[in-house]
Amino acid sequence: MNTSSLVQKVWNFCHTLRDDGVGYGDYLEQLTYLLFLKMAHEYAQEPYNRDTHIPAGYDWAALRSKTGEPLEAHYLATLHTLGNGPGMLGAIFFKAQNKIQDPAKLSRLVQMIDAESWVGMDADTKGDLYEGLLQKNAEDTKSGAGQYFTPRALIQAMVECVRPEPMKTIADPACGTGGFFLGAYNWLTRPGNNLDKKQKEFLRHKAFQGNEIVPNTRRMCLMNLFLHNIGERTANLQWNAPML
């Protein structure tokens, strides 16, 4: 499925949820929770084999095995359990709530997300999905999401001009969903730029600092960093992800 078809498919389901009283902002929030869990599940499989530290029984496999009211109850328990956890996972799901009141619609959304291989998409496709939803919302409401996001091509050009160096702190005072962080990360880990162990540890745990005042956008930034294996995975590691 190409990007435009995927955007249209997700947007059509958005209309279904809105007809049920779920607004765009709430829909995008719920979509990001579920997409994050699905992508984390994919990263835990071959060939990545990452330990995401998502507790067994509160992961994507547990959600997709249920439908109807049992799914709704388990989804609530999952959000509560992850939101009370330590480190970055706890920050991502802090005060997360289920806004989808119809268990049947939640089941359909889980099935739709489960049918796609999200990690297998390239970065442009995943980015185009989110930007496509923002554009659809802007066309639909004439107001958009109330925020502006720097195009990824411009981020890449700026990063190439700045040329970040290993062992240097990178700060973004209005980090949004983390586009500049990921652009800098990709620059520093580009083919031919071989980092030693100390440089890799610094890049993963200490390089990025930022601020974002919009809670849901901050949450998406943390999801982006987590899925790119940047930041804290366990409670005994220092976490330097963007803070409010």
C-alpha cells in the first residue's frame, strides 16, 4: 500500500470515530498510542530483537488477541500500567486515557493497525503518514492542528549545514515531535561515520535536550526517540529526553 492510500485509509477511519464523538485531536492521540505499541512489538521480533521493556501481557500481542468489551477493559489496564511505569515508557503514557467509547470501533482500529507492517516502511513513508493526516485535518477544518512542523527535507538541509559532531550536546527549545533530533541522529550515524562505544553511549543517552509545551506533541517526540532506540530503556539509566 502506498503512502497516499494509507493516509486515505486512516483518515476514513478518522471520520468514523469523529461521527462517534471522537474529535481529531483525540483520534490522533489514540492512534499514536496504538501505533507505538504495534511498532514496539515489531521491533521486538526478528531481525531487530529489541528488548522494549513493555511488560508481558500489556503489549500489542495481548491487545490484538481480544475484541469487544474485553479489549476495551484490557486497553484501559494497559494505558494505566504503562503510565505508572518508570522512565521513558512512563512518560509516554503518563495520564493516557482511552477516548474511544465504542469497543467495536476500538476493535476495528486495532485490526486496521495490525494489518500493516509499520516498521517495514521507510522513514519517509511513516513521516508522510503523519504529515498527510495533518494536511487532511487542515483541509477539513481550515484550522489544522494548530501547530507548524518543519519539513523533513529542510531539517536534513539544516543538519547538513550545521554538521553536528560526536560528544556534543544538541538542544532544541521547541522540539515538536523530535524531527531535528532524528535528523541529527541520522547525520551522526550515517554510513562511513563510525562512532566508538563511548560516542554511541553519549549519543543515545546524553546528546539530546529540548522542550515542548504541548503535551501530545511532547508524547509523540518521546515515542519517536524510543522507537529509534534513543534515550532511557531501564530505570537505572539517566534520561535526557525533552522535558516540559
